[in-house]
Amino acid sequence: MAAKRRVQVFSAGCALCEETVAAVRRIVCGSCEVEVLDMRDAAVAARAKSLGVRTVPAVVIDGGLAACCAGAGPEEAALRAAGVGVPLP
């Protein structure tokens, strides 16, 4: 039997994550094996971090973060520029 494409969805169980899980399940074919991973599990979160996951939902295909999920996520500099941590006058 031929190898299968491994598709992992990193999810926190929110509505957007569930929507992504449903979309992935809808478009996969017989050559794909889908696994949904719960980011509330510390081991899963550590694995996600090692793959470059910064936000959820995120999809990893054959061990690589999908381009659509490679967003930078929140950055301290951007949050400060938007006023977080800056006292109001």
C-alpha cells in the first residue's frame, strides 16, 4: 500500500477551529490521513511550537506548516504600537 499524506489540524476547540477541521475533512481524499490535535494538551502545544505554529487553527501537512497557516501571530512590538501597555492620559 502506498504511503498516505499526513494532515494534522492543531485546534483549541473554538468555532473557527471546528470550521477548519470540517473544511479539511471535506476536501481530503483517500491519500490523506487526518489527525486533529488539541492544543490544550501541553505535549501537543510543544509539538506545535516546534513546527512554527503561532496561531490556531493551524494545519500541518507531512510535517510542514501549511503556507496558509504561517501567520506571525501576536508580536509584542505590534501590540505596544497599538497602545497595549501605554497608559492613557
